[in-house]
Amino acid sequence: MSRSDEARLIYSLLDAAEEEQRLPDAVAAGKWLALKLSFSRARAARAHAALLALFEDLERADIFIGTWIEFRWLKAKSQRRQKRAVRPPRRSVTHK
């Protein structure tokens, strides 16, 4: 999954969390609103770090435990780890 794809997924999960009224306080809601207003699907990679930071903050607050949001995020992280494990290191290829 590319950074852009992951940013789009996190955006969708945060949007769903807002819709389901899972954002725990005004601070989290304010951060989400600022990210939401500046987000562009065409330039999603630019927002990746900020989206991930907010999502991980909310994840540490345990607001996603047992939800479909948690399940979807864990699935995406698992797929990302599998792709990393399968990919050979770039420096292992030699040219003759």
C-alpha cells in the first residue's frame, strides 16, 4: 500500500469515526476538522504523517477497540507488513 493509499484509508476511517461520533473530545474533533479541510485525495501523500499521527493518538485512547474501524486498520497494517517481508532488499540485486 502506498503512502497515498494509506492516507486515503486513514482519512476514510477518521471520517467514519466522526460520523459514528467516536471522536473523544473537542481537541480531537478540531484536529480532524483541520485535516479534513486541507485534505486533497489527489495529494493524499502530503497529509499522510498528520493523518497517521491523529489516528494513532485516537488508537492509543482505545476508541476503536472492537469496532470495524479497528479491524480494517489492523488488516491494512498486516498487509503492509507482509509486503515488506516479501520484498527483497534493494541492495541485494547485483548487476554484472
